[in-house]
Amino acid sequence: MDRTLAADLARLPDLLDATRRAAADALSTLDARPVVPSRVRPDAPESLSSPPPLPEHGTGTEAALAAFRERWEPRLSASAGPRYLGFVTGGATPAALAGDWLTAAHDQNSNSALDGAGQDLERETIGWLRELFHLSADHSGTFVSGATMSNTTGLAIAREWLGERLGVCPAEDGAGALGPARVLSGAPHSSIAKALSVLGLGRNSLVKVPTLPGREAVDPAALDRALADTPGPAVVVANAGTVNTADYDDLQAVAALRARHDFWLHTDAAFGAFAALSPDHAHLAKGLDASDSLCIDLHKWLNVPYDSAVQFTRRPDLQARVFQNSAAYLGPLGDHPDLVHLTPENSHRLRALAAWFTLRAYGRHGHREIVERDIACARALGEQLSREPALRLLAPVHLNVVCFTLAADPTPARLTALREAVAAEVFVTPTVHEGTPALRAAFSNWRTTQADAHRVARALRTAAREIA
């Protein structure tokens, strides 16, 4: 064994304790650190323009930890903290963090039943998530890396369903066997087009359907007409929580169109599914169970570490037809396929453990409290910004997203200046809503409180007045 590696093994408890202290230091200073640190100048000595060479002989974990804390830690954003409001980024609850550390310690590849404890744990966790979102037992689920992979997996199953309807098998013969496909949606997330490109259906197969006036929700009557104009079976992508405004399609009205049209219903509920946890907002997610496939992202509002999401479907048989893998060292396909036969990954870490920990630790009530507190914080920010003459809300606060812009001359350059002016206090992301350049604050972190919402509002008001 390498001498340095052997020395680290002998000192492993001490090294893990040092790492624990470093992690605790980072988390305890979240509130005081800049949410997004200032960028390092290209000519600075520590710039990436002159990275050090790979060491021929390492100096061990302790030295690597010291180098990380000096060179990289100061550049990292406080994305685990309460005022990082970009990308619908959650944090990691204490239990989820504990579960994630143990995931690395046990280092399981949970895709094969030949070593099956990981699969059993994942299936138990999937069952809890199904209960959390009020899904029926008709939905089976698997863990994937994020919403993009969840949408890709769901649309891959939809592609196979199109083949089933047309008497061909895209999994065997390729997407070309289908001929032109149509995928209809009102306000699809960018990952939908990406998934269609990956799956060989093509970005041009995505048909934008008109939305309701002043909304990002699809117009059911317009969708009805578009489906009537579609030759053969189609795919409909419904949205439960749009990126810009957290708007929802009427999922029940969309599903009801299947009485007249032949289509697969995929619902992108990456963060919007969590409305089901709040009695005051559960009506928004009503109808999720009618989906043929469903995307839910866990490193958003469940507050588990990146990367973690789930996909659900009513057709695991088609899922296995797409993703089945044949090798002597893998389990048989059977009636209940191993996880290796259900996603693009032949192997994945035991992502389910962090979710299992946080669900076991805090239950439905604890996660409902996080969701409702974040919604209240979003509304508080929206109310304060609506009273600021230098700023303008672009949509009502439906759930946890506040979409706003400068009241005068909201150019991308001026909005970038606003973002950079408040970067130490809050991180928000740029967007365009109905042709207007805008900013978007998404609340999904378990640490965020009303005090944070007020702090964010003060920073935005001050910076907007200076820019105006």
C-alpha cells in the first residue's frame, strides 16, 4: 500500500473528525458569509488561469483538507443557506446530511439485487414518497440524479408507449421507427427539449400550446384543439409548478382530455409536487396521480443533498423494455426488475438513504412545515417588493417563486447590475417572463425564515433605488 495512503488509514478517525469540524465551521458561518462571493480576478495569483500541476507524490488527507479550505472554500457560494434563492435550490436538513455522509461511508451500488439491501431501502423510501405526494400504488418509482434525468426517463417510457400504439419498438428499432412524434406542452421546462434531443425525438417535436391569459398554465381548450389536429398518438407534458411563476396546469382537466384523445401524460412536478404537503395548497397538485409518468426533484424542496430526484410511472413494463441490461453478472429481468433495468444508469450511489433519513427523522409534519414556511416567506417578499416604486412584480406569488423586475428600463444589463449589487445578501437568477427581462427568487431551503425574507427585501429595495 502507498505509504501516505497507509498513514491516512491508520489515522482515519482523526481525519474524519477534522473533516467534521471543517463541515461544522462551514455550516455555522452560512448566515455571515456572502451568499455569492466576489469573483476572483483573472490576474489574481489564486486564479484558475495558473492551476498547480498534479502532485507526483501526495501529502495526505490533512494537507488536502488544508489546501481545500485555503484555495476553494472561500470561493464556494452559501447555497446551503437561507438566502440562496436561485434555481429552486434546497439545502440539506441535519438528517439528510447524516444520511448522505453514511451513503459515502458505506459506498453502496444499489442497482443489483445480488447485493440487495440498497434496493430494499430504496423501495421503502419510494413507498414513503408515494404516500407523501398522495400517489396510488399504481405508481412505481426509482431514484435518478435530478429533474432532467427524471424527465428524460419519463419521456423515454412515453416514447416506448408511442411505439406500442403504432406497433413498433423504439427500444429495439430506434426512434426513427416511430416517424414524426408530437409532444405538446404549455410552458415546458428547458429540460424537456433537452430530453427530446437525447431520445432521438428531436427538439422540433415539441409543440408549444397557448397558455391562459396572463398565466403560464396551459389553456385546456387550446390543448384539446391541438390534440385534435395531431395525427395518431401524442405525448402531453403537463406542468405542476412552472419555473418563472410556479403556475400549475389544471391537471384534472388535462387528464380528462384522454376521454377524446390518445396521449401519454407526463407531468413535470419537479418542485410543484410539494404543494401536496400543504392543506392550503394541495388543490394545486390535485390530479398528479393521473400521470402516466411523473418527475419530482428531491434536492429541491425535500432538502436532501445534490443529486437526488425520483421518477414515477404506471408502466414499469415499458420502462424495463427501454432500460433493460443483459449481462451474466446482473440479475434477471423478471416480474420485478432490479433497478439496473429501470434507468440509464448501470450503477448509482445509494441516493435513497439521505431521503430515507430526512423522512424518518421529520415525517410528513416536519416537511409540511418547511414547505409552508417557504411559501409564507415568498409571499412576504412579494408583498414588500410590490410596494417598492423601483421594482415591479410580473406575476402573483402562486407558491414559492417571486418573479420581479425593475420598474423602469429593465434591461438585462441593469438587472445584472442589480443581481451583483445584492450578491452578498441574496442570490437570485435571471429569466425572461412574457418578453420582459426579470429576476426570480425561489424559496425552498429549510433554514429560511421571515427575517431572511425581510433582509432580502431590504437589499433589493436599496440596490434598485440606487440603480434607478
